[in-house]
Amino acid sequence: MKKNNSLEPSVPVAYQGEPGAYSEAALLEFFQGNVTAFGKNSFEDVFEAVESGACKFGFIPIENSLAGSIHRNYDLLREHSLFIIGETSLRVQHCLIANPGVKKEQIRIVQSHPQALEQCRGYLNRWPEVTAEPVYDTAGAVKLLSDTHDQTTAAIASHRSAEIYHMDILAEGIEDNPANFTRFLVLAPQPVDPGKDAKTSIVVSLHNQPGSLFKALSVFALRDIDLTKLESRPLIGLPGQYLFYIDFAGSIQDEPIKRALNHLEEYAAMLRVLGSYPRHRM
């Protein structure tokens, strides 16, 4: 899928969060404004909106360069039948936001999404008089502040969310490292032709035998296929066994990839292609 004006106007896309969330910002940048963004309460709601046909695409974060992987979304990729058809990354810059007129010395609680709190852990640790409280969304934390007019609570969220809810910014760039990027995935009911510069994501479980992971990974090494990510998740109901999510360069339409996956099936108890999609270059 291409990020251009070939998309029909007002394509409905589901994301988790309130207006002003980083997911919304990344979504609008990816689709270049040819969409209507529908905020959902949970990641589960995003998947269900696409599966039901209420939205054409879903848009979810999958990992952050500071806080790591968003494990719930890995689990949902396995639990649902959607395909990954695109990816993008967003540079995340966090702001400390409060109601108009509130001073930093008044703040005793800082609220935000758990990932955002983790990305600002160093900043918060240098502020011992405050307590960090997780909420469902970064922009949602700002919305809550706006609704309650709380004078002792601040939120960590985007500059745009402060503008949307007419709030004050007490500090900017409070993330622990400026190299703070979140990677997002685009979901759809059907796969796409990813073109030549592609990436593929799969999930696989292996027979519980010595050397099984080594053998599984060797099918890619033997064909000089570049693995870009390997993520393990516990296999529910089978203690000590795992699912492996693997990203690699190339498309399932490429002959070396086809041969690698056929070879991998020899060692796999389960193998599913989550999607081949255009590779995002930073």
C-alpha cells in the first residue's frame, strides 16, 4: 500500500486513544490526511473495529526505542486474523502538561500511559515529591485534567494534545533520551503486494526439542535473509514453551523467502504469516 493520494477520502482508521494521542499523529502522517481517525478505548477495540468492517484499517504501536515492545499487541496479532500491510515510526517528544495557571511546584501526581511514564522515568525519578499514575492514554490523561480542573495533577503527552484541550505546557522534551521513536503497524483484513523493498512478519511455535530454535533461525541464515527482529511470548497453557515473532527483510513473493518458510515448516508446530508490507526507512 502506498502513502499517497490514491487513497479514497475519509477512509476510516481505528487507533487507541483520544484526539492528540501519538498514534493519531503517526496515523495522520502515514496516510497524509486522507483518513478519518476513530479513537478507541483499547487495542482490542481497534482489532474488532477492523474485523467488523466498521473501519477499513487499524493502526497500533508495536514497540518503542526506550520502553521496548508492546506485548499486548503481539498477543492480539496472534489472536486475530488481520494482516500487517504497513509500518511507520514517529519521533516521540513528551511534554509535562497542566491546567492553565498551575505551577510545577503545585504538582503531586503525574498521569500518563504506562509506556510514556516509562519513557520519562529518569525525569520523574529526579522529582521525588510526585507520584506517577498510569492511565489508558497520553492524550486521555490531558482530557481528564481538562475535565476535572485538577490543580495538583499533571499529564505527560504531546504538544498537540495540550493545544487541543487548551492546557499549559510546563516542560518539553522530558523523555529520557532524544532518540525516542515508536514503531506503528497498519492492519487490514486482506494482505497487500508490498513491492520490492519489503518486510515480512511471522509468528511461529516450535516443537519442544533440543536445537529447535537454532534450526528455525538457520533457515534464514542459509539464504542470507536479514532478520530485523525476534520477539518471544509465552505460549498460554503450556508453561516453558514460547511463540516467536520474527521480522525479516523481503516478501513472501520472493523465492528465497518461499523456500525459507517451507523449510521452517519442518521444525514448526505452528507457522503463520502476519503480513508482507512496504519497509519503512528512517
